[in-house]
Amino acid sequence: MSTTLASSAFPASTTSRPMSSRGVAPSRAKLPSRPEPEARLSISLTAPSDRVTLCALAGEVDYYTADQFKTQLIGSLSTAGPLVVVDLSQVTFFGVAGLHVLIEARDWAGHTGRRIRLVTGPRCVDRLLELAGDVAAFDTAANLVDAVLDAA
């Protein structure tokens, strides 16, 4: 039984890239680099009372900043009060990676007898929670004052 190798359906290109005046092919355009995750997401952890721990976010929660968010939020749960309020009202972008962090934190908090309540508001947050449906069913509040006062 003989085996034959099929030739490529695409003929080899006979044209080359144009040369620069120095006789070297020009390099591809460089894309601007993205700011470091710490510059794109600000996270503040405070304890307004012994019953509430507040995790306030401002900026973008995406694939690049999710680890920073996860480290801060999950790390705070071991010493948090019975209610952890995650304030997303100042978030400008909220991606699936951020949703995964919230779900993991909610599951971890449930095992330790704590609750997580979200302060929502931006369309990017509300829309993703709506699309995720029951998977992302969180206790939510319209604003920070309501979220914290309900804990009393």
C-alpha cells in the first residue's frame, strides 16, 4: 500500500513583502500596550461595622484584572463579617471572568456562613447578571446605603 502526500491547496506565494530603504522587511505595527491591571481596577476593602465587610471596585473587571479581584475578595472572606457587600457601582466594564470570581466567592462564603450582597447599577454589570440567570442569582441592593443598612 503506498501513501502519497497531498500538495497544498494553496500555492506558495511568489511575491515577497516590500523592502524598506535599508533592504529589510518592515516590521509589523506595534499595538499600544494595555495598562497594568492595578492601573485599570481599584479595589478597596473596609469594615464599616463588625457585621459588614465592604469590597468596593472601580474600573474594569476583565480577564486581566480578575486575579487581582479574586485575591482581594476571597482573601478577605476568612476575616469578614457575616455580610460581605461587593460594590460594583463604579465598574466601567464587567466581564465573565469577574462573574466567575463572584460565583466562587459566593460559594466559599456560603460554606463559612457568610452572605454576599452586590451593589449593582452599571449596565455592564446588570446585563451580565441577567444573562447568567440562575447561575448568578445574587442578593442585590440598589445602592450602598441600602446594602449596608439591611445588615443591621
